[in-house]
Amino acid sequence: MIVVASPPTEDVVVAAEPLTKKDLVNYLASGCKTKDKWRIGTEHEKFCFEFGSLHPMKYEKITELLNGIAERFEWDKIMDGDKIIGLKQGKQSISLEPGGQFELSGALLETLHQT
């Protein structure tokens, strides 16, 4: 018994024949959006280090940086209790990642030029 890939559903399709290239292409194509719904988004990560020592930036400095960006560029703060963990502006965000790096997640846009 061979389990065959099928378009994303909760049903499992079982077939007696091995998968073909066409089966795989059709499966991948079934998840594609139509061209009018295509979008592109930018993600950019930066690791921050202390000047001189090159130690990872401490959370106190990260707090200063996020608060400074929020005030200067009018971003909304994302809080976890009393701790700032990110920023949001429209459909884009800046998040503090587990490794201490920042990630800019840009809004989904129609063309590369808009990013």
C-alpha cells in the first residue's frame, strides 16, 4: 500500500501505484495562487553586538533601540507584560528573535520595486 500526495485536505488518498513526476507537479500546482494574488514580502535580520567587545547586545540596550525607533518613526510597541519585544507599523513589523537578532518583516506588496 502506497500513500499518495494529494492537494491539501484532511483526507488521505491511497493508491496502488507509485507516485509519478506528474503526480508531484500536480500536487505542488494545486497549492499555487493565481497570478493576481501573488505578493512579495521582505524579511531582513540583523544581529547586534556591543561596540568594542563584540558581545551580543544586552536587553537593556535592545530596549533603548526599540523605544528610540518607536518614538522617532512612530511605530507601535509590541509588549510582553512590561517588556518591549517588537514594533508594528501598518502591515510591517520589527521583532526580537530568540537569538537576540532583529527581524524586519515587510508588508506584502505587489512588486519587488515596492519593497
